[in-house]
Amino acid sequence: MRKFIVPIVLVCMFLISNCFARELPETPAGRRAQEVVELLNNTSSYELGNYIETQYAPGFKDAFPLAAHKGIVQTTQTMFGRVKVVEITESTYDEIRIVLESESRDAWLNLDIQVEPDDPHRIVRLGLRPGERPHGKNMEEEKNQQGQETREVEPPRDIEIPFSNFEELHQYLLEKSAANEF
């Protein structure tokens, strides 16, 4: 029995790694996109600040303070939770555009990355913005398949909340999320 477990585990690991490799191409842009998805999902071996310092090209890194770069990633993490790649809309050697889906919400995110054409292929442009459901993804069919009802959500009240930086916004969103006030 024991001699069968190791081969089964190895086959599963191979299939899982190949599954992800097919989603994102083995190009410099594809590899950076995979790293950014791992950062968003908190599964990266990099610490966020260190990643920004070492993997962003100087012109892009220095265009904004470190806190702003970190704030964008942290706010995205708070708003979308874990994400998964659902569509590659464009892919070249040094650029990639992908659509990510939140695993916990009916929310979509567009990720655009451009990297340096030469080694070490640092990120020269990174765009994260809310997106739309990709074509072919029908929300009503998915909900019916899952046996869920469509329900109306009360629109948020107009509240003015001034923030002086991304860190304050991130902390506010974490508190609201923990209190289930969204």
C-alpha cells in the first residue's frame, strides 16, 4: 500500500503544476504574472516590499512611493480575496493581459503586465483594475447550477471617508470586512 502512495502523490503534483503552466505561458511576462497572482493570494515566497524593490524596474518602482505600490496590492487582496486565472486576453514575450476571478465573490479583475525585454525581465508596467465577467460566463446559469437564488443587495449609503494614504484605507477595509459590513 505504501509503495503506491508516493507515485500517486508525484502524479498529482505533476498534474497540478502542468495545469497552472498551461494557464500562464512560459514567457518572462507569464512568469511575472504568475508571481503577481501568488502575491495577491499570499502564496508567494516573496515578501511584498522585497518583491517590489527587486522585481519592479527602477522607472516604475520610483514613479510611486513604496507604500503606494504596497497599498494597491493590499487593497486588491482585501477587495477580491483569493483569485484564479480564468482567461488570457493577450500574451507576448514581454506583455500579458489576464482576467482573474475572485474565488469568494462574483468579482473580476484585469491584470496587465509588461516586463523588460532583457534579463532580468523586471516589471515596467503593472495594472490592476476591476473587470467584467468574461464572455461565455453566464452568471444566471452558474447560480442555477449551484442551486443559489439571485438576491437583491441594498445599495450602500453615501458615506464620506477621507483617507490620507493607502495604509489607512487598507486598515479601514479590513475592519469593515471583519465586521461583515460590506
